[in-house]
Amino acid sequence: MRRLIVTLFCSVVLLSGCVTHPDREAVTERIESEFARGNFSEVTHLADSLRGVFRDDTLLMTLLDSLQDQSMRIRHDFSLSETDVQEQLRTIFKEFRPEEQQQWENLNWLEYRNIDGEKRYFRRAASNLKRILDHQTLLKDPEKILTPDDFDLFKMDHAAAVICSAGDAHSPLIPVPMKLKYTLSVNADAIPTGEIIRCWMPWPREVHPRQKEVRLIRTSPEKHFIAPDTLMQRSLYMEQPAVAGQPTLFEMEFSFTPSAHYSDPQVLVVSTCDKNSGVYAAYTGEQKPHILFSEKIKELADRVVGSEQEPLKIVQAIFNWIDTNIPWAGALEYSTIPNIPEYVIDNRRGDCGMKTLLFMTLARYRGVPVKWQSGWMLHPGKVNLHDWCEVWFDQVGWVPLDISFGRLPSDNPVIRDFYMTGIDSWRLIVNDNIGAPFVPGKKFPRSEPNDFQRGEVEWSGGNLYFDKWDYHMEVDYLPPPGK
């Protein structure tokens, strides 16, 4: 009935040309309330009804667009019915009781939302639940010896080689040249025929000693623009018209040589951080919307770090706490999470970027300069998106740290803690900040407003979200230098 009244009222206003509007504050409160309750169909209906009435109210129009866009993104993530998720659970657990499912939901280990009056489950809820339960088992038996898998063994062998080859110069180590082919495919008929599709693809930054010899081989379409290396999120831009019934393909091939890095903790332990430096001012502050020094962050940081003041020991305390308490889990789209570090604290799980943002926020609050870094991990058989960070030590400079790779399952503490002060050779660095601008700029909101790894796509009618296109990375490992 309330929906009908609003609709009829808006219709009368439009037809009569009356200049009297519904109360703006009440309208805003109503649509935000419907969104918060998961009534996304009502959000869409109200937004469509109100656009004609408040067409000149730019702020309200932006809010309506934002809530509709967020509704679409959340629906995309929470795409499973209860029947769907129960089928997945039976595949994983064979048998489970209804009361167990209820307990998992109460703990938010089996993640769901009520959308338009129906339980809708996160598309990775079942696999995440398995990871959470495995982690809970490990917490109950911390002395349990984990058997390293093949990837663990690969990382430990590489870490040992990097550590053995590291000197005092903190120079790049063990270069691994490779050629990459990246393809972004926009779905057929995603937009009207003849309309121009604008595409931004991830391109390597060249300011890093760990990433050299970047060489473009080809692009399709041939015409392209590579953004300046001064940008913190670097891209290669192309555009072309859509053709009826055909996917629109964007391709690029390039070669480059990434390297590893390792800093000996025995050197870093005596390193300090000048609180009057520009680096300290730039990288120990808050950074909206996610790096915020809330009471939750302050309480956790002070509890984990205690009275410690030495930068390396602060880093070690936070790194070890996150590695022990926060298991890796598949993530919601970052654009749908208001505050990622607090989500991780509340839910005790997160993917590489979420764990990294929590680490950065805790470390910055305790006065340790940290900056974001991300792109791709390119290990053989493990090619994927990945996020990590860098920590500043005055006597050394920026030192990479990968909280998601965490402590390795090695009896040797030096190898075990490799990723606390080092990084492997299989990285593509695209980003050195969160949410940095593009050149050329995007006209519409990004699919991923924080990170930039998959790409971004839009046309004159708006942004094209991830469900409208796909991406693929191929890696060709080249012979090492001198071979």
C-alpha cells in the first residue's frame, strides 16, 4: 500500500506539473531504509518513480544511482538460493544437520543476505565455510603439524634461494623474464551495435627495481594509449565499436622481467622511522573509505602490539596475529563493503587484499609507514589476481610484505618468515595506491573503485560491470638471462 501511495503521488506531481515535491528528507530516509533491509526491487521502483520529480536535485540523483548500482552488485555476489547452497554443502560435507546450518548462519560462517524477502547466499559461501571450519580445527590444535602442499614447497625452495643470494645492497634478486598475453572479452550484445566500448587494461609500473625491461609486443585494436608511469594505478587504454552478435575482444602482449627482494630482519631491527619525514606523513595517515582509525582498529592494534615502539617488532606482531587468526576466504566485491578492515575483524576472514588492508590500517595507526601494492601473482600453475604491500624502514627504504602468503610451513624460522620482509620473483606490479585516477579518465563509476587488476570497461550509457565481460591471462616463461 505504501508503495502504491508513493507511486500515485509521484504520478500526480508529474502529470499536473505541480512544483511541490515530496519531502526530500523523508524520501531519502525511505529509500535508504529499503536498501538497508535488502528490499532491492523496492529501491529500483522508488528510484524510477522519483527521478522525474527530483530531476534537478543532483545529490539525490547520485544517491538513487548509487543505491541501484549497489543493489545490482550485491545481487550478483549473493546469487545462490538455499537449495543451491545446500547442494554445494552436500558435495563438501556429504551430510550435515539443519541445526548445523543454522549455527553456521548465526556465526555468519555461511554468508547470506535477505534480498526481497528471500535468503540469498554468497556465491562462494560453501567453499568459504570449509576453509573457516578447517581454520577453527587448527586453532583448537595449534601444535598440529601441517603437511606442506606442492605450492608451499615451491615457495619455500624459492625463498631459500632468494635468501641465500641476498646481500646488503637490497637489490633485485633472481630475475624471471616472462611474456604475458592479456585478453578482455566483452559479451556479445552487451551494448547496442556501433556504440564505442572504452577499455582500460592493467599495465606494469616501471619505477620499481623489481620490475624491469617492460616491452610492448602488440595490441588489438592496434591503436592504444599507455598511461604515464607517474600514475599510481597504471593502464593501457583502447576502444572499439561493438558488433552485433559478436564478443568485443581487447588484447595486449608484452614482456617484462620481475625479480625477488629480501631484507634481513637483523638489519631492519635497528632501522627507525623519522616521524618528521614526508614518507611518515604520507603513509601513516587515514585513507578513506577503508583505512580509518576506528575504535575497533585502535583496540585491536593496541592489544596486539602492546607498548612496542620498534617498527620491525610492530610489523612482526601484527603480521603474526593476522596470519594466526584470519584465514584466507573468497571475498565479496570490495565495492559492496563499506569498511573492509572492520569486515575482516568482525568476520575473522578475508582474501589477500582484505588482509592487506587490515595490516596496513593497524600498522599505520601504530606509526609504521605502509603503502598498497597489487597486480598479479604469476607463479607456474597459480596465475591470479593478488594484493600485498610495502613497509618503509628509513635505513633501507620500501620493503615488500605479503600477509596473505603469510608464514611458510618451514622449521627454519628464516624461511618461515620470508614474506614478512621479502617477496618472490613472480609478481606483476600494476598499483601502488588504492583508487587512483586513470588517464584517460573514466566517465562512470568503476566496477572496482579500490583495486585495478582485471580491467575497467564502459560505454556512453554507463559502466559495464564484471558480469558483462571476462578476462584471461596467459604466461610464457622465458629463459633466464645468460641462458
